[in-house]
Amino acid sequence: MLHRIVQPASKLPHVGTTIFTVMSRLAVEHGAINLAQGFPDFPCDPALVELVSQAMRSGYNQYAPMEGVVALRERIAEKTEQCYGFAPDPITEITVTSGATEAIFAAIAAVVHPGDEVIVLEPCYDSYLPAIELSGGKAITIPLRPEDYSIDWNQVKAAVNDRTRLLMINSPHNPTAAVLKSADLQELKRIVAGTNILILSDEVYEHILFDGQAHQSILTDPQLRERSFVISSFGKTFHATGWKTGYCIAPAWLSRELRKVHQFLTFAGFTPVQVALAAYLKEPTHYQTLPNFYQKKRDYFAKLMQATPFRLLPSHGTYFQLASIAHLTDQPDTDFTLHLTKEAGVATIPVSVFYRDHTDQRVVRFCFAKKEETIEKAVERLAKYPL
């Protein structure tokens, strides 16, 4: 008689396939224009591609150092000093990772123990909560203010207790496109002062801000950065999300703990890309021109969307644009986006999926990191479709 294997209990019983995968798959199935998943549909700089090819031809095809190629870490230190007035030690304080999502997971796994609490501001990127749960931590979710997606610091302060291990922030913010102000950093500093609370600052859209705003990085404040993991992404910055190359800046004592996880999670990132990025970063204009580049796309998308009934919300950073559909439908936002993908031929993301309890304010997220012709075609479909 065959033994029937009993399936073990799922460690993530409430997690299914990510909404990004679902919507992108639906877009392909129905021939829809994909304004859902956050990736550009235009190529990255051919010069960067050539640098990767050169690295391969030059023999950089074996394992990179676990912490990342030294030359790349040195360029990251120089870039950080130029942008934020702080030069992290490239040997002890910078770790190159297989994308920002790996850095987020490794940071959480490194410091969150069973029973620890992690304060998370919702809506939030969908990897945060599973990473906390897998580490045995408890996510304490606090909603951003629905009128402008700003942080209610009084609620954050009220959530702090002796079990609070980590506080996670994200600016520019995905999915809302809100950005932190200098006053927010001051509030954060007051809350964590005199505590052992650590900070994870997701800054992957650090170079995509609009209307002359400056990015308020945790790295600009000595008291905050001494307790923080600060995470960024070359994929977002250089239009190459498929290369999955990010990095984490943290003080040496935190970097040591992150690397303990990183070395057994991915060990090392893709060597030729790291070598290429080290050379590419010698020219700062590659990232300094991003705000203007993406603001033109944001403004063009917003102008065209005037021909549709969607009500656009402010977009201060990232390459995302939220739109209210509350005046258009009584449907849940998830049903609305499925219908829009199948019937109108445009894929979007329902913002309720970024909340643990699926709070539905009937808001959807568009990605405008697309070619002009893609944006034009998508908006044309939205304008023609009866909503």
C-alpha cells in the first residue's frame, strides 16, 4: 500500500501568485497594453548594453565577490556622497544584491526574530509582508492618509512598543507616487530616538522625482542612517529591471548581518552587469537626467488622460500614476481592472492589493514608463471604451 504524503502547512497560506504576474499574464492573453507591471517598454542605453558585452568578452563570467564587485561598490560610494553628502565605506557598508527585493528580504530576515513587530505603512510593495511573516515577525500595518497618502506620525508613534524591531518606509512611494518631506524625517527621528528600532528605507525610485523636488534620503541624516538599511535599484534607475541588480547601504554592523543571509540566498549577483555598471556610473548624467525624462512622460500621460473619465491623483515621484474610479463604478477595484484588461485592452493594477485587508478606495495604478506610442495607444483605448 502506497504511503499518502501529507502536505505540510503552508508558511504563506494567504499568498498566491503576485498581482503583477496575474495582470501581465492577462495582458498577453487578451492582447492588452500592459500599464500594470512597473517596467519600461523602451530599451536601456545601448552604451550600457555594450559595456555588459565587453565585460563578458573580457572574461568577467565567474562568481562576483559575495558583497559585490569592488569597483561597483566604490562607484556607489562616490554616487552616494555626490547625492547625499555621505560616503559609505565600499568594503564594509555596501552590499550588491540580486535586485532590491532580495535586499529587502535579506534585511528583514537578518534582524527580525519570531515575535518581533515590524511597522509597515500601507499600501505597500507586496514583498514586505511575506518577508516579515517568513521571519516569524508580526506586521503592524498603519494606513497612509487616503487624501494624499501622507504618513500619520501620531499613529506610527502609538504603534511603537518594546517589541518593535523594524520600521519600514518607502519614498518615492510605490504604489501611491507620494514622496517624503524633510519634516517626515524629523518626525521619524523623534520616534526612534532612544529606542533600538531599526529602519528599512526602500529608495528604489530615488532619482525619479518631479517638479523640482529633492529626494529625502535616510542617508542625509547621521542619526537615522546609523540604524538603517537603505535599499536602491539599478534596474529602476537605468531601465533594466530584468537585470535584477540592486544594493543595500547600511552601517557595518548591520551589513554584516545582512550579508549572512545574502550569502545563502543568492550568494552573488550577475558579474558582467556589475562590471558594466561600475564603468557606467562614472558619468553622473545617466541618473541626473531621470527626473526630467520621466516628468515629461508623466505630463504627457496626464494630458492625454484628460480625454478619459479617470480622475488622476497627484504623482510626485516614481513612474506610476494613480487614478480614482470611485465615480465610475461600484465594482471592487479588482473586478474593474480585470474587466478593463479583457474588454478595453488596457491592464492596470488595483491598489487594494497593496493592503493586507484589501482596503478598496476604488483607485487603480498606471505605469507610464512606456514609449509615447504605447501611452497614446493605451489612452486611445481608454477614451473610446464606455466606462
